[in-house]
Amino acid sequence: MNTREAIHAMLTTNTGRHMLDSGGAYGRNWERNASKSLDDFITGPYSWMDSYGCLTISLFHHLDAAVDFEAAMDAEYLAFTHNSSDSHLEDISNWIEHIGGTEIYSDNSYNHESALSQVIQYTVYEFDGEQYVALQIHQGCDVRGGYTRPWIFSLSDEYALLSESGSVYCTGSEQHRYDYYGGEWTIDGSYSREIQPYALQTEARKVGITEYIPCYECGYPLEGTDTRKEVSA
Ligand SMILES: [Zn+2]
């Protein structure tokens, strides 16, 4: 199983119907993902923007660029936790201690601003000079339940999962490019406070435009998706 296959397996994991997880109005992520093939995720957009100026970054592409699946270490983790009745977080902590690794930090993307299409929870640790992550994807509806089991990946850099970036294009003929990186936007490479989509939305609402965010440069709707971003295989 390669990295993309592992991410696809996680994204289509049935996390069941937890008692805390009603399914809600929008349903569970795994149910929406269940019919998607690996190719659907690979060819799907990297990021997109809605009519409110909210950016969403595909979790598949975000992970594909940031992590590498460590099949052997993942198999060891599964064997180590096979008979465990502890929580996943306790399992991860025990596992890191067991192999003589060092925990660096843990994060849940729900606890801060995040543009990822699904919530992730993970623990980054160091072992033998390399950085790894025990990663869970939230597949349910209620964020308290419905996570996959932890899967083990290596990381190119310990903050790779925190670095969220994406791009969208306007739908005009010039296709002005808006890039998001770490909470800030640039248009065609230059930064300006006024061209942040939220500020553009405020201006658009003032003149009665409610269905889309107009491009700062040409006024065409800023809702093009980014399918062209190169991602590592
Ligand atoms: Zn434009």
C-alpha cells in the first residue's frame, strides 16, 4: 500500500454510528466519501472557495503533499495495539514510549482556524532522527467521535501538517490567482489587506452582490477551483 492508497483507505473508513454522532443534516464524511475512488480524490480539486469567501483545502491533497506512509512501522503499531482496550491517544503515547521515541506535539485541527475539508487529529514524534506522525482522520459528524484508527506516516518537516496552503482563481478570462498560505492571501503574488476574500465579500455585499465574491482585479466571480496545483506523488 502506498501513501495515496493509505490516505484513500482512511478517507473511506466506516467509523460507524457513534452514540455522540447523529449524522446531522450533512451526514458523515465516510458516507459521503464511500463511493469515491482513489482517482476521484487525485483528480479532485486541491482547493475551492464558496460564495461566502470561505476557502476549503482538500484533505487528500494536503496529506498527499505532507506525509509518506510507513507501512512497516504501521504494521508494528497495529501489532502493538492489537489487544489494547485503551483509547487511541493512550495507545499512541504507549507506542512512542515502547519504541524509545520522543513525542514532539499533538494537535487537533478543530481547535484552531483550519481550511481543511475534514478534521485531523495527530501526534508528531521523533524516532531515530526521523519525524513521524500517528494520524487520525475525523470521519463522523460530531467532532467528539468518529475518528479512524491512528495510521503511521513519516513527515518531511515536523510542522508540515500545520502549513495549510491553497489557491483559487477568478472565473474571468485572465484567471487572477489568489494564493492562501498560513492565514494570508496574495493575488498574483502581491499582498494587500483589501484583497482578502473576507474584505472582498464585505465590499460586494455593500453593492448588493450576494451570490459570489467578485475578483478585485476584474470583478468576475472568485470561485474557480485549483486543480492545477502540482502535488508530489
Ligand atoms: Zn479576475
